[in-house]
Amino acid sequence: MKIGIYPGSFDPITKGHLDIIERASRVVDKLVIGVLDNSEKKPMFTADERVQLIKEAVASLDNVNVEAFHGLTVDFAEKHGAKILVRGLRAVTDFEYELQIAQTNHKINPKLDTIFFTTSVEYSYLSSSIVKEIAKYNGDIEPLVPSNVCKAIYDKYK
Ligand code: ADP
């Protein structure tokens, strides 16, 4: 059984993340989304809230699970018996950071390989920070995030 993990902040999940999740879920038998519990980064949503939002957004994908984690990504992978780590690449600006992380993880656990999905063009500019910035000034985020996330963000800003 091919098991993959897709770790990230997902603060909050966007349609760009969702696109990667859908595509990755067709490549592996089971995909576990790992929500990094990084409270020191002062996220907009708690790890539990982010997990809940993702669960609702991926409800139709049978082979996708979601859970929070803290600590090393390699340990999260090991816990789930995953040998594939999924990440997304948008612009060249992502590349240097992603390469460094992928090489570090591979060094710590040579059995863990990172597979990159290149962004679909319509989401190449999209990030969680951009979504929060637009919502802060009451802009329309409906095209950018799943509908449950749209509501959750507006509720936060109320
Ligand atoms: P992190 O803090 O770990 O970078 P993010 O939630 O920002 O967490 O991103 C998780 C992963 O999803 C990263 O690999 C990032 O490059 C990828 N990603 C984020 N937005 C998009 C998008 N619009 N298209 C493709 N990949 C994306």
C-alpha cells in the first residue's frame, strides 16, 4: 500500500491546496494530511479548527485522512508508514525553500521521498496569506477557498 503524507500549515486550506490533495490522492493509496500545530506562528485558526475545515473540504475523498501534528515531519511520516511526502510548487520562489526541506528530510530518513506537484495555473498565485489579506479588507474570497472556509474566515473577522 502506497501511503503519502501532505504536511503544511493550511491556515486556512485554499483551493490551491485542495487541487494538490485531489491530484495526490489519485497517485497514492492513502493520503494523510498533516496540519502543523505551529501556535508560535500565531495562526488565524487553531490546529483543531484547521483540521476540521480540511475534513469538511475533503469529505468526498475516501482515501484522504486529516490530523494535526507537531515536531518533525519525518516522525509524522514514520508514524503513518509513509514513504512519500507530497508538497506543492507554485513559482520559482517556492523552489529553494522546498528543495532545502526535501533534502533535509531525505537526509534524516533516506526512505522518505518528496514528490512535488506543480500548481495548476489558475492557483499559481494563491496562498493562505493572500486569502487572509483579501478577507481582512472585505474582498471576495469565494473563488479562492472552499465554501466552509469562506464562512469561517468571515466569522473570524466579524
Ligand atoms: P507551509 O507553511 O508548510 O509552507 P502551506 O500551507 O503554506 O504550509 O503550504 C503547504 C504546501 O502546499 C506547500 O508545499 C506549498 O508550496 C503548497 N501550496 C500552497 N498553496 C499552493 C497552490 N496555490 N498551488 C500549489 N501548491 C500550493
